[in-house]
Amino acid sequence: MSDNTQPIIRLTNICKSYGDQQILKDINLELEAGKFYTLLGPSGCGKTTILRTIAGFTDATAGQVYFDGQVINELPANQRQVNTVFQDYALFPHLNVAENVGFGLKLHKIAKAEIEERVQKALALVQLADFGDREISEISGGQQQRVAIARALVMQPKVLLLDEPLSALDAKLRKDMQYELRDLQQRLGITFLFVTHDQEEALAMSDEIFVMNNGQILQGGTPVDIYDEPINHFVANFIGESNIIPGKMRKDYTVEFVGKTFECADAGMRPNEAVEIVLRPEDLDIVPADQGKLVVTVDSQLFRGNYFEIVAYDNDQNEWLVHSTNPADEGTPIGLTFDPQDIHVMRLHETEAAFDARLEQYEDD
């Protein structure tokens, strides 16, 4: 029985290397039972290696993997209470839908009647109750993805690991499956750990997101926390679109950028500390030039369906991305306004301190 007072999965100081190449660097995370978690990051950042380490397909070079409070580093994959849905689904073409779903149960020598009952329940969960006799070649990509999920769920895992299972689907079906997966997780009440490089997918589906890069977890939190309070330049750029400008924290709740001083909602930094400023495109409102906190000149715009994506430049040639329901004329100056809480101030990290030579203008102030 799972102890609700402790995480169902905990990774402590997990490292993984292949020769001289370090894939995971001191990974620490905790997963509570019954939540939808996402590992988000670019290709090659170590997301899938974490999944494989939890599943038992990859051995950690260092660190501990806990399941319900017990170390499971030495436990074989087939004895762990987790199941994995792979990116390519890994379905058997010579077996029909029901046989694919029941394959793991057959390997565990479950009675035939119980296999049939559990397979039918699993297919009903993924809305394929009448598809048991179909051949894999006779069903669509989205239906194959559901079969792969049913095959994992039929084993009654406590944790379901999903390795970019939607990547092969077209845009509309992918969005539909996002809703279905989220609904399925909530109905089952088991823990999902989902891997993706698609930030919109992560924001839409997750209770919590772990943003990764270069084998490290940079930030963990709710989608709102990650989006509104990115911890550094990489996270701000990777989660949604951002305007990132160098600045200086003059004092608590007062920040300077583009040569002007603004009220903000951040505090706790050193006086005159060099920082980065994040302003999301949707938080910038267009007003007449003489009413704007900033004045920029429109360079180009694209119609994105429910908004116009406007690219503009200020007098210092900082690029500004604006999302607006109203169009703007190319080559004309416009004003931009925003509220203090729309300004997010980020501390500089050493590797990012030189991200833009324009930062030098503040160093001698």
C-alpha cells in the first residue's frame, strides 16, 4: 500500500554517463501520487534517460531511485510498478488490438478469463471497446496510440511513463489526444510522467512541469509558476515567447531598462544589481505613441488567427514582440504600456551574464 505522506517516486542525486559524456547531472525530483507531471526540454537534454532510469531500462551511474520509499535501483524492469508508452508505440503488427493489449498479461500467465476482462476494460478506458478484433494495420495513428496506452494501463501500474507519445500525430489529433490523456489521468487517479519538447503541450496538460536543459532540471513548478516566474533566460525563452531585455534593479520594486525607470513587483535583490527583464508579448498593450511607457517602430506583422504578431524596434534597436488583437501599420511609431506586475525580473546566471553586449551600458552607471 502506498504511503500518501511520501512521494511515490523520488530521485536523489541521479547521474548518468556514457564514457566521458554526462547525460544526467545530479537530478533530484519528487512525484506525488495521482498527479500529471511533465519533463520538458529540447532534444538531447536527458528527459528520456530519466524516464528509462525510473522504468529500469537504464542504470544510473550514481544516485538513488525510490518507489514508495524503497530503493529500487537493483529491481528489474519487469518487477517495477510502472509501465511505459513509447514514442513509436512498439505495437506487434502480427497481433490484433486485443492481443496487443493483453500481451503483458499473457507473459505473466494471468488466467485467460481475467485477461479478456482486463483487456476489455482497458480498451473501454481509451474508447476502443469495439476494436479488439481489428488488425494494427487497420487502425489510425491516433487509435494505435490509444492501443499503446491501453496495453500499459492493463498492467495496472501505479505510475505511467509516456515518452513523447503524441509526436507522430497531426496537429488537430495531437490536441484532441492532449485532452483525452489529461481526462484519462484524472479519471484513473494514477501518476503520469510525460516527456515532451512542446511547451504548449506541457502547459496545457500538467499539474507540474520540470524544465530541463543539458542534463539538469532548471526549474520545477506549476504551469502558471513556470510561465509567469521563469528562473532564468533559458526557461523564459523556452516557455512561451518573451521579450528579454538587460536592466538594473535600482532598489526594491524599482527597475531600470531601456534607459527608463519603472515600478515593478519584485524585491530582494542588491541595489543596482544587473538583471534581465522579461515582458511577455501578450502583456504589452498598444497605445498612441505619446501615451506609451515605451515608443517603438513597427517593423512587420503576421496575422495568427486570433491575434496579430507584431515585431517592432525601439531607438536602441531592441526587438519587441507584441501580440495584439488590433493591427498596426508597418513603419509607424506606436506606444507600448504594461502594468508593474507584468514585469518579471530575473537574476543573471554566470553563463548568461554576457548574453548581450548592450548590458555593458549599465556597468559603469
